[in-house]
Amino acid sequence: MLNLGFVKSLSEATLYIRLKDDDILIMSLYVDDLLITGSNELQIEEFKQEMMRVFEMTDLGLMTYFLRMEVKQRKNEVFICQKKYAKEILKRFQMEECKATSTPMNQKEKLCKDDDADKIDEGYFRSIIGCLMYFTTTRPDILFVVSLLSRFMHGASELHLRAAKRILRYVRGTVSFGVKYEKCQIFKLHGFLDNDWAGSIEDTKSTSGYCFTLGSGVFSWCSKKQKIVA
Amino acid sequence: MEEEEPTEISVDNRAAIAISHNPVFYGKTKHFNIKLYFLREVQKNGDVKLIYCKSVDQLSDLFTKPLPVSRFEFLRTRLGVCSP
């Protein structure tokens, strides 16, 4: 790649960028898959030919499905979702016919590590959280509660499982949801940052969350318990 | 793809913004992780700018606390999460 004039991105190890005659060519590598985009269609076409000569590969056209992420590209907008994956999760945990809820979390419930409720099968709980973790790639709305529950992977109790099932019920109601990126007037990077104040009951550590947007649709988000007591 | 103006980050805590500007060392602010001083540095360089925003417009509320239905749905739409 470096021979072709690409520069490796500093922050993302598999992202390569080439700047040539005011045109930009961006390429993302994942094991044996290659995603490519750029400002000049001719250059993209040239690059494809070049690659095909060196490697044996097929051109699958416009991106529609990548690592279980569905991408719908329309005029002036791009929509990403994991509808198929959501259905798989619901099927796997036999929650296809459950009643849907409108939020993923009970507002009044405070979860903590050592409650008196019965302990449950940890493997089962972990697999639910694991599936939901991958689901947060296109669903920032459940990220907070998933990260909260993942703190109880060890020694999960009946209450935690109930909370996890509630997320699944929420997912059931919003299977086809995803993030939509539209063309917008003000194209500017803007961030949002927030903390809760000593939200964790056991160690009074806070949780911070952030997200970044370029006008419409967030593309980077995080929710994380802080490492030190503030 | 260069950005000329500093990136604006919305925070709903005026005290946090004040502390990020003020290099004075107080007893109450001594428990910071050292790496957080990086924030003051980037702010001084003009890469990042913290601005105050009302709690109502705070998008990242969704990542820190459980919310009631109406608020949750409002913020969800603001994030760009919707059905196709």
C-alpha cells in the first residue's frame, strides 16, 4: 500500500489515505476486505484496476453489507443499521415474540454488584451482553445500559438478567433502527461531553460519555466508567 | 481535510469549563489524573474549545444516565438514530 503512495492514518491502523492532485482517496482494510472511497471517481476506478492486476479480487460494487452492518446509500443520505443482526440476537435468546418497551432501561432502578437476588448462569448473561456489545456499533442509544450491565459480568444476579432482558425487549421494538447521515448546511465537527456525578453505588466513581457529530448523525460515541474517584 | 476553527465541545457544567481555563492549583482540584492536563494544553493551542450548553441540549446525557421516555426519544432522534 505504501508503494502506491498511501499514507497510513495515525489514529486508525487499517486506514490509508492518498492525496493526489487535490483529490483524496481513502481506503479501509479489514483482513481480506477492502473499502474504498474518494473525491474522484476516475481515480477510484484506476485504483481498482491496479489492485486487480496485482491481487486476485472481485469488485462487489457499492457497499451494502460489511461485517454485519447494513449500509443503505441514497441520494444525500447514508443509513447504517444492523437489522439482520438484531433479529439474530432476538432469535438466539428466544425473545422474538416478547412485548416491546420504549426505553432500554428502568429509570428508577439502581443496579449494584451485591444484591440479595439469586445468582444466575454467568455464561448465559455474558453471551447476551456480548451480543449487545457488538450491536452498539450502530446503536448509540443502548450503549450506556450495555456498558453498565457489563460491569456485572462477574457474579450476575436475577436483577441484572432482568435488566438485560429489558434491553432485548427494547431492541425488539426498534429492530430496524440505525444511524442516518444526511447532507447538511453546517458541516462542522462538534462534540458533546457529560458526566454523571458519582453514579456507581459501590465505589462512587463517575461515568463519562461523549459523542461527536458533523452536523447530522453521530459517528463516534463512548460511555465509560472513570478510572479514578473524582 | 483540515479544520481551521477549534472543535467545539459542549459541556453542561460551568465549573468544569472554568477549571479547564484556570491553571491555578486548588485543593479541590488536586485529584485529577495527570493526563487530564492534556485538555488544558489542547485548549491553549486552540485545537479544542469548551462551550457551555444547557442541560436540555446535552446530547451525551444518553450515555451517562437512565432517562424518561420522552427525553430518551428526543435525544435519540438528535443523535440521528431512527428507522429507515
